[in-house]
Amino acid sequence: MKLPRSPLAPDRFAALPDIAGLRAATGSRGLYAAAGDDRPDTFLLAFDAGTRCAGVFTRSATASADVDWCRQALVAGGGKARALLVNAGNSNAFTGEFGQAKNAASLAALSGQFAVPREQCFLAATGVIGEPLPRPGYIAELVPELAGALDRPDWERCARAFMTTDTFAKGAARRGNGYSIAGIAKGSGMIAPNMATMLAYVFTDAELPAHQLDELLRSAADASFNRISVDGDTSTSDTLMAFATGAAGPVDIEAFAADLTATCRDLAELVVRDGEGARKLIRLRVSGAASEADATRVAASIANSPLVKTALAAGDANWGRIVMAVGNAGVEAARERLRIWFGDHLVAEQGGRAAGYSEAAAGAACAGDEVIIRVDLGVGASREIEFLTCDLTHAYIDINGAYRT
Amino acid sequence: MKLPRSPLAPDRFAALPDIAGLRAATGSRGLYAAAGDDRPDTFLLAFDAGTRCAGVFTRSATASADVDWCRQALVAGGGKARALLVNAGNSNAFTGEFGQAKNAASLAALSGQFAVPREQCFLAATGVIGEPLPRPGYIAELVPELAGALDRPDWERCARAFMTTDTFAKGAARRGNGYSIAGIAKGSGMIAPNMATMLAYVFTDAELPAHQLDELLRSAADASFNRISVDGDTSTSDTLMAFATGAAGPVDIEAFAADLTATCRDLAELVVRDGEGARKLIRLRVSGAASEADATRVAASIANSPLVKTALAAGDANWGRIVMAVGNAGVEAARERLRIWFGDHLVAEQGGRAAGYSEAAAGAACAGDEVIIRVDLGVGASREIEFLTCDLTHAYIDINGAYRT
């Protein structure tokens, strides 16, 4: 199934900086050959000694073998990183002992190739769940060729190599005072916030201890990937990792933290802009909750409501469904204090339709390819958080009825 | 928008018994006139003195004014009932002071007509959220006409009078030893289990104190309406009420409880069979959880996954998405102990695809208009519970993009 480029895609792949201390290569294991596509489906990153890393992963109770390994390696290796090997086309999730054998083969190949401990090598895979590869060494066999091709990264090519139902490659970057950050992500369906979402990697030349990188990454994930949803389904393979080569030396932590969060937010937005079948990007801005966590739950309840998403797909300002989703969020709310805006137009207050309600004004706010819906719960002092989602269209159904075939 | 009859609909409306001690009438307030339809949109039930009632309602924090009233009346009136007035076409939810004025007018009309206390009169409304009726007395004005037409109930006509996007009228019944139970329900979208779901009424001639009826109804709701989902969205108006006229005298409570639950399960299944756009009824049977509550959460996670629902719409036995939804349910689960069957065919065990897996056999289990998926978590001793849902098709999107227009 050849998917057209999302109408919400940016004009071009962002300009991503080189990151001193790492090299990259892409290759193909033919995992899309059955679909008549010989696209790159695998990439390798090699890091200089001294690189530190951190990661946040899916909370799924049926996480993939690759996620299991990364968690284990982060602890065993103390956050040191020398290699990252990622493939699309097969998620190696729910593949039992085979999945562990596949990882063992890949790790042996990486460890031997670079003469580094296995615990400093990280893996990820994305694609169909539950189908074993032709043999455990199938990805490992590509390692020598990839290692021979390592060079300054072609970030767009890397970002293409782990696309599945994605319709465009996703990159984001920030240049700080003396350091750079480059990030790539993939994700389009099975997108819901629960720690991290799908596969995203952020690389920097900043020098940071692993524990500090871990702390900054968790905070960035909470403000980015944990505030998006395409379809409310959390993946078995969700992974967000950050790698800091240290080549640029120590940095201003506050500025770096802000840039890291901004990079993650850009990537998270790109994932939603490529939401399966999406035609509209929806910005949900929620304030006045008892806490930011409550505000996020309200936003997620709206974002995951098929009734809200189908109404917006049709350009219908059906604000009653926003009321329903707020009521359904399981957090402190009071019908009479709730206020809802479509764009700048107040549609609901004091337990009913706003006095100045205009169907035309509300409809106009839903007409474009970006819709802003603001909700103030009026029960607490939580600041406005932004949560991103997309509409639910016929294309989502077509894509997901045909995914395995 | 004229919707075709669901392909999952039963051949005909069930044969419902007369219930001694009550009379019914239907009428039209023209709430569908804008759509060129002069269908009945309101019904009235009148109960003899001595009738007892109980109810379970939406847990939404933005419940409708009618739900507010019913909760209040049950407490204030001690579970005595003399009248029930229900309309479709407008839910009277999030209508602020207007909504309360509408209820006051309706209650005044009922109380005056039958010379009974307001607290023995119950109301419900279903339809668009947030739009006030032309005037508060709009429904009340029909009460004299309805009261004049009260007669032995035409149950199918009553069930038709509160349909919204429903494509068929829903009724179920049981005849016990010396008593009868008749139930009607409406519901098609905004269907998710959270106490009760949408509007359903069960009537019996059995004699029961209100507190006992309440207890039996809660238990029946847990095993029926709280185990279905069409789209994961909980309505602002969910109401399940039971009315017992007592005309048949005391009954065997155990047998009655089983019949009440069976009636509610039949009605709940009919709601799913009329799920918006549904083409397949999906029976999720979950066992081996730490508790029945955990099993229900796992089933709900599967039932509410758009990825599962779209795959099944296409007849694709994408069992990896069942693994994903189990992992995502937030309950105790162990990847290696999980077993999944499509029909009688074991597809997954020991953390991977089952040894005897056959794509043809799994696909065949998804081909018909009824799909049975069995999940054993293998972590506890909970008995099998059945949870019903339906597939997600293009028609759901069409219906919900056009609902207000």
C-alpha cells in the first residue's frame, strides 16, 4: 500500500547539524521487498568513546525484546554508548525466544565489529508484531557492510530508514551556545502517550553525565511525546533515547534542557502531522485543572475520543463532544465552571452554550488544517499545557485494514 | 442522514410481554422535523401506585440535567415511581439553567397530570448535546396528549421513539415463574462502559423493595452494559432504570436476578449490534486475570483499540494488535504466559506465535459477521468474562461527521 505524503507534512526535512563524535550508515535487509520496495530499512550509529546515553520506553506489559534489552543495557552499562542499530519492517515484539536470539546475534556482531562491550550497544525495531525474521542473524549479517559505510550522518536517510506507515521523514534540531542537538523520529499509528512514543533518537555533542541526561530526557519526554496521541494505542516498542558524545565539552544545563525539550516537541509534532490518515493537526490547550497531570488526562480524553476526531475530520465544531470527553476524563471537573473555545471563539460557559455563540465562527475555527481548541476547567491553577492530536479519517481505516497484507 | 439497518440486527423486534401495572404512549414533538422525519420522538410510561424503581447512571462529570434529576429523585422519593417521560432529538445535556427549567416544566406537567409528587416522576433525553430546545415547556406541552393516549404498551413503538442514530428498535424479555420482565434500550454511538450505558429501561410486574431492586440492577449492569463498548466514549446521559410494579407479587429472588441480568445482557448485545457503522460483532472472552475487574480492563483495552477494530473490519487476524492492547491495559500481565485464540485456533503462546499457527485458520475466524477472540492471561484464576464490541468501519466516520448537520 503506497501512501500519499501527509498534507500536514512540512515542506522539507529540517536542516540537521553534524554532531561531532558520531558516524552513521544506512542499508537494506529487503524487509519491504515483498511490497516491491528496496528502500533502506536499517541504520547504524557508531559513537566515540565517552558517549553517554539515556532512554525512556513503553510502559506496555508486552514490550518488545529490543526494549527489554535497552532497559537492561542502560543499567548494566551505566549509560555508556558505542553503537545503535535500528531496523524497520519487523518489530521483534512478541517473538519469544527467537526475539532474544535475534538480539544476541545483533549484539555479538556489534560487539565484535567495534570491540566494545555488548552493554554499550543499543537496538530497536519497528514493524509488524509477532512475526519472526527469516533467521536470528538476519539483521546482524548487515553489520559489516554498515560499519564499512560509516560516515558523517545523512540524517534524512537515517530518518527514512526506520519509517513504516510514515509518509515523510522526521527531523528536528537546535543549535545552542557551543553545542548542537539533532533528533530523528518515526511514528504514525499506534501512537499514545505512555512514557515515550514510538522510536525517536536525539543526538548531541554536549558533555553530560548519564544520570543528568536521563533526568533531562524524562522531563523533555513528559512535555513532548507524552502529550501526543494519534489513536490512543500504546506501542510495544516505544523508545526515546538521547546520546551525548561530549565532543563539545560542558554546557549551560538550563539552556540545554530547554533546547532538548524543544527538539523533542518538534519531533512529537511531526509524528502527529504524519498521524495515519490525518488531515488536520489539532492543538488542545488545557488550563485551570487541579494539576498538570489532570490537564493532560483531560486533553488525552479529548484526543482519544473517536467522536471528537470524526467530527473535526468533517470540519464540524461539535463542542458538545468536547464536553462529553471532559466529563469522561476521570478528573476533577465542574460542569458550571468549564469554558471551551474553538480558536478564539468562546463556545461554552456556565454549564451551557456561550451567550455569544456563533455557529459560523466556531465552524470557521475548524475549517483549516490546524484547529486550536482551548479548555479551561476552572477548578484549579494549573498552567496551560498543549497536547497534540489529529483527526480520524477514512484513510486511517484503509491503512489499518491493509497493514499486514 | 438516513442510515441503513445494521447487518447485525436481529430479524425482528423480540416478543415483549405486557407488564401489569403500567401503561404507555408515544408521541412526536417534531424534533426530527428538520431532517424531514415526523417519527415519534417521545414516550410516556405511567405506573400504578406501589411501583418501585432503581437506576444506575453515567459517571460523567458533565452529566445531563435529566441524569441529575433522576439521581436526586431516587433519593428524595425513596425509589417510588409513577411516571417516566423520555425524548430523543435533544439530550438536554450542558444546557445550563435552561436544562433545569425544561425539567421543572416537564415535572410540573407530570405531577399535575397524575396528581403525584414530582420525586416519583423520572426524565431522560438523548440527542445533540448543548443545544437548548425552543422553550423550556417544549416537551411538557405534549404530556396531556400522551396521558390521554396511555394504553397497554406497544413496546416496539416505545423503543422506536427514543432512537437517535440507532438503525433498529431494541427489546428483550424474560418470562419467569409468575413474573415477566420487558426491557427496551437505545444506543449506537458514544457507547463505553462506565456504570450504565445510554438509555435502557427494564419493567417487571415482580414485587420487590426498592433497595433490593437497586442491588439486583447494579449487579446486572456490571455483567451487561458495563461489558460493552462501541467507541470508548462515555455519554453524558447514560441511564439504566428498572421499574417493578409489584402486580405479580413476591418472586424467587435468585431466579429473578438471573432473568434480570439475562434481559440486560440481551439489550447490551443489541446496542453493540447497532454500533455505529458496525459490520462485525466481536465477542472478547478473557480469563486467567488476577480479578474479574482486571479481565474487564483487558477486554476494554482490546475493545477500544482503533487498530484492533480496523484490522477486524478488514477481516485481518492481526493478533499482534491484541498483544499490544493487552500490554496497554495497565493490569498484571506476563508476556510469556499470555495465550490468544481466534475462534478455536490458538495463535499466540509462550511470548510468541503459536507453533501450530495458521494464517488461513486465523483468517477464517475473522471472516464472518461474528468474531470470537479468547485471551487467557495465565496470571490468576479469574473466570471467563465476555465483553462485546464491534468493528470500526468507514460508516462510523460518515455517521459522526454528519451527526449535527
